Amino acid sequence: TTFAALIGREENWSGTGNLPITIILILLAYFIIWKNQHLPTVPFLAYALSVSLLCAPRAYSYNFPFLIPSLLWLSAEKTAITTLLWLSVGIIALATNFSTEAYLIVMATCFLSFLKARKLAGIANEIG
């Protein structure tokens, strides 16, 4: 389950991913984390764990629990969207048999966490 495999790029013989794409993703993850260091500790840790999977050269299904703190943070408010979020994560994982397409869960979780972090930053700026 890697970004390189998702976009159809070849991985190297040892299965550690596509090095140029991995380097770009690591730099992107570093930038994302650096830009969101203003978050309180728990949301920051949840976000950092999901971003760590974003740039993982190889992410297996047993790495997906790293997404749980971020999913909990995203679903703190009980709404229909929360239910849809959890259902879609389960359905995507099962439908793709935790294969390369399951990386979409990582991308979606990171994107939704990014949106929530931006919202928190906006609220903090209004208060401050």
C-alpha cells in the first residue's frame, strides 16, 4: 500500500517503494507537520500519525491503526458525516482487500485532518 503503487509507478526490487516519490512525500509530511505545530498535543499527535503513513515507503494493513487517533479526532462531533467516515473506511479496506487502493484511506484521513487543523487554526486566530 504505497502512493507510488497507487499511481502506477514501479517499486524497487526490495519492495521499499519508489525512492524519489518517497523523498517527496517525506518532505511534504515534514512541511505539513511543521505548518501545524500550533495544534494542541492530542490533535497534533493524531495528525502526525496519519501523515507518517502518508509518506511511509511501505504501509501494510497492520499500520492502519496509526489512523485511528486521527479518525477519532475527526469524528469527535457525532454527525451523519462521522458515521459515513467510519463506514467508508471499513468498506474501502474490505472492498480493496487492504491492497494498494486502501492507500486512499490514508489520503482521505490526512486530507480531512488537514481541513480540521485549518479550521482549528482559524478559530484560534479569531480568539487570539
